Amino acid sequence: MNQPLPIQTIKERARSEIKVRGSRFIATAIPVSSKDEANDVLDQIRKEFWDATHNCFAYQLAPNGAEYRFSDDGEPSGTAGKPILFAMQQRDLLDVLVVVTRYFGGTKLGAGGLARAYAEATNNVLDQVSVVVNWPTTRIRVFTPYDDLSEVRRLVEAQTEEFDEEFRDVVIYTASIRDDRLKRFADELTEKTAGRAGLVNIDIAEAE
């Protein structure tokens, strides 16, 4: 089984501008988590720059970048969307939308000049963002008798600093565990409590 891979993305929205032979290229980079979110943000930027000559863009999504989209928005084919996407791919960024807005300055740049300008605008804005690494996680719920409380709490705390703890007939912990650590956690839970503690995958349970 393939190990889950971390997702490298950006922490915050950023914007920068370059000028090339009179044309303004305004690049906006935004973290997104889905196609719908990317399209919503894209619509907002189009409304913001409603008078621009072009609003070209690209995005690619986790977990592996297989879901992506790009657009030249009226520029010659291959001169805008692909250079934006390629600049993101060179940095191994996922869950990112980059929109490069162009205000034509009166001088045509040619296909090569356009591709370089859109790539430069993208790289310029991506140089300004903070890159973060997110690991895929699974939400779990752990049920343990009170006799095993200390041991189970220690196991949970070793995996995450954020969890919910409920005291009922048994103690219930709710937490998100990194996917690459989940099997080992489950094995240790069974071993340390001799099978008295149980674990439920919340994501699977809610989907059923």
C-alpha cells in the first residue's frame, strides 16, 4: 500500500504586480481546497477586475494534482494558463489557485513574450507566500474504559495536541490522526489495552 504523501500548499492569499512593455500583470495567489471553492474565488476576482483585458488562471488540487484546470482567457493558446500552471508545478504546490490579470498596455508581446510574462508574474507572487506542508488526516473516535484512561490519553497526545475528551460510561476521545500514523496508532491501542479500547473511523462512519 502506498504511503500517504504530504500536501505542500500556501498559507495565505497574496498579490503582486509586474509591468512588461506597458502591460500590467497583476497576480493573485489563493489557497483553495476544492474545485467549487476555486471557481467561487475566480468569479470574485473577475468581478474585482471586470475591466481587465484578460483574467488568466490555473489551479491544481490535492491529493496528487490530477485535478487541475487552466485558461488563457482570450490570450493566444498556450501563452498564459499553461505557464501559470507550470510555475506552480515546479514548486510542487497543490490546493492553489493563481489568477494573473492583464491590462493591455498597447504593445503586443508575441507568444514567447506572453508566456514569459505570465510565468514571471506567477513566480513573483509565489515568492511572497508562506508555504506549508499539510499531512492527510483521518478523524477517529476512541472508546476506552476508565482503567486504561492514562495509557490511551498518552497515545492520543503523542499523535496530536488537539482532541476532544468526553467522560461517559467510557471515556471518548475524538481527534484527527495523520494517515501515515493511523495503523501504528491502532495497533498500539490494541496492544496497550489488550483490546479493551476501540477505535472508529468517523469519516467512514458518516459516509455510510
